[in-house]
Amino acid sequence: MINSIRGFNDILPPETSIWQQVEKEARGIFAAYGFSEIRVPIVEKTGLFSRSIGETTDIVEKEMYTFADRHGESITLRPEGTAPVVRAYIEHKIYGNDPVAKFYYLGPMFRYERPQKGRFRQFHQIGAEVFGIDDPAVDAETLEMLVSLFQRLGLEGVSLQINSLGCKECRPLYKEKLLNFLQDKKSQLCQDCQRRYEINPLRTLDCKSPGCVEITSHAPSILDAVCGGCKNHFEKVKEYLALSHVNFSLNPKMVRGLDYYIRTTFEITALGLGSQNAVAAGGRYDGLVKDLGGPDVPGFGFAIGMERLAMLLQDNGQWRVDSGQSPVFIVILGDKAEASAFGLIKNLRQNGVRLERDYGNKSIKAQMKRADKLGAKFVLILGDNELASNSVAIKNMESGEQEKVSLDRVGEKLKTLIGVSL
Ligand code: ATP
Ligand code: MG
């Protein structure tokens, strides 16, 4: 047989019901905050990602699924959602009548990483982007929305860490400071960080290897180095978060793996995920719209890792996997009953009753066994006797009680029994 590709997963029921509930909750809360759904393609021109995420980032250097199409054009399976949404914002001149726009998206992303717990090659994100407002209130409000979503889902043990990465003016100065600090320690850094030292020194700050963690713990803090404008912005973000009762902590060593972030950046981490503990991340990206050929419109966004979120919810005892309303089963006895069952079944299903049946004229015993297996609490029995009196028998599987109900009252009766709205 042919198996799936390494790092590409099937998501099966009943787990899919968790995904549906997360998506439903997310759509609901995003709508309340004024976001509309945008659906962008899964494949884009490679340059879109290398230009926005950055040539020297891990994603662009080694994680992208990049192919030549049949005409030799280089295309890439999207590793993240912000760049495609920004492209769409520019391409459709959405800024034309109003630069302020709020979008959310959900769907698969692709990164060629080593598959492990919480890390896959196809994974899913729910993300949101706000264009057109550089006010720190947007940073705080968007974080408030994200944290409220997690709260509504009953997620526990999550913490929000924020940082400021400065801007195009002050970050280069901090980079110099950091390089000065690291200069005489370079040989003690891990192999990766020795390379990062040359091409992207800020990345050494969030290296997980113990040696680098120790060395960079004494590094100058970016929060002491950012310019007045960035400092002011960050102070406001913190103030507004406090006003919205969103808890956070500062992590001046948090550096995102995408070059387009400036000023506010954040991560939400959760206990119980092991070393892949980030469940959502994002930040501000003023300048990206312009860099990709649009007007100078600021932006702020985040992305949630769905697999990690689903894993947390599944591990969380409070979360019930909802396999749907327990079915009503209909036992059909004989050809005549079968013929009249079609109309009845259609009618009940169209009225929202989850109705299951068996096929092939099986014995009553076999059909009852199937009803049991499916967890039916009520079984309708339709045979010659019932047909003669234009009725069905309804059996309560828990109590064993059985009663006759006329065909035109079955819907009504089931309504009182299982509580569906007919
Ligand atoms: P990490 O540090 O875990 O590699 P990241 O910084 O690369 O994450 P982002 O690009 O910010 O992640 O993506 C946002 C979220 O998407 C992450 O917090 C995580 O929950 C999820 N995510 C990222 N990469 C993967 C992956 N390969 N498999 C599953 N989820 C992922
Ligand atoms: Mg990563």
C-alpha cells in the first residue's frame, strides 16, 4: 500500500470535532473584533517568501517546499500566511478605499522540518492580520482577542511573553552592541550560532543550546537599546494590556524567526507541549506592505499552531471530544417496511435527527446489535405490524421500555426524547 508522506498527517474523527469547535469559536470571536475571512492560495511565487521572511532565516534557508513548475517557474508551498495575505492586500488594492482592513485565515502551511512532537511538515494555522493602524492599541487589542480565544476554549497554563525588536533605525545599533558583546565569545557559541553571528546575530539570543543560553544571558537587553519612538510604543502596549487585564511577561531574548517583525513581538507558550511549546506567535510588521510593493501601510498579526492547540485541548481533561448527537437507529423489518422507511428516514434527517440504519434486510438481532454499537439511545422499529397501524415502535435502549407512536407524531416524540429542535 502507499502511505502518507512523512510529516503529513491525517486528522481523523473524533479529533476533527475539536478542530471544528476551535474554528467555530475563532470565527465567532474574530467577527466580534471586526475581522473577515480571507482565503489565499496554498502556492505562491518563491520570491514572495524569500523577500518578506528574509533570505537568512531558517524558513527560507532550509524549510521551504520549493519546486519548479512545468514552465520552470519557482513556486513554494506557503510556509506561513502573512506574506500571501499582504500580497493579496496589495494586489487587490484593498487599501484603496480604506487602508484599515482586518483579515483572518485558516489552513495548511508547509515547512521541511524534522517531524517530532508538535512539529510537522504540513501543519495548520489560524492567523489574523490588521492593516493600516500603527497605534499600540491595535497590538494590545489583537493580543486581547487571541488570549480571549484561548480562555474560551478552556486552555490552561498558557503564558504570553512580549518583546520589542525595535525598528529599522534602532535595531542596527543594537545589533552592533550585541556583536561587540559576542565578539570575544564567538568560539564558545554552538556551530549554528557561529554562523548566526555572521548573518543574523539576534538569532543567537533564542538559541536553545545550554552554552549559548548561558552566554547570551549576560548580553545587553534590546529593551534598553530601542529608540524613543519604539520605547514609547512598547510602554503603551504594556499599559493597554494591563487595562484589558491581559497577563504578560517580558522576554527581551525572544527573537522571531521572520525578518519582517519590528517593535512588538510575542509568543504564547503552554505547558505540556515539551520543547515545541509555542502555540501562537506574531507581532508588528510596519514596512512589509511597502517592501512587497504596496503603500507604506503598517501591519500587526499572529498565527496559532492548530496541531499544538488541539493537542493541548485533548490533554486537557475539561475538553470533551464531541462525537455529535447520539444517533437514533431505525430497525427495518421486511421489504414493505423498507419501502416506506425511505420517506420517514428522509423526513427525520431533514429535520435534524441523526438517524442511522442498516442495509440488506438483516435479522432484528443483527440490526439491534448495530444500534448498540453505534450508541443509539432510542431505536425505531418498523415492521409489518407497525405498518398495518401506521405507526412505529420507539424503544428506549437504557430502560428497555417500548411504545407505539403514530407515524405523523414520530418527529414530535423524538423531539421530546432527544431534545432536537424539529
Ligand atoms: P517554533 O519556534 O516552534 O519553530 P516558529 O517560530 O517557527 O515556531 P511561527 O512561524 O511563528 O513559528 O508560527 C506560529 C505557530 O505555528 C507556532 O507558534 C507553532 O504553534 C506553529 N508551528 C510553526 N511551525 C510548526 C510546525 N512545523 N509544525 C506544527 N506547528 C508549527
Ligand atoms: Mg520554526
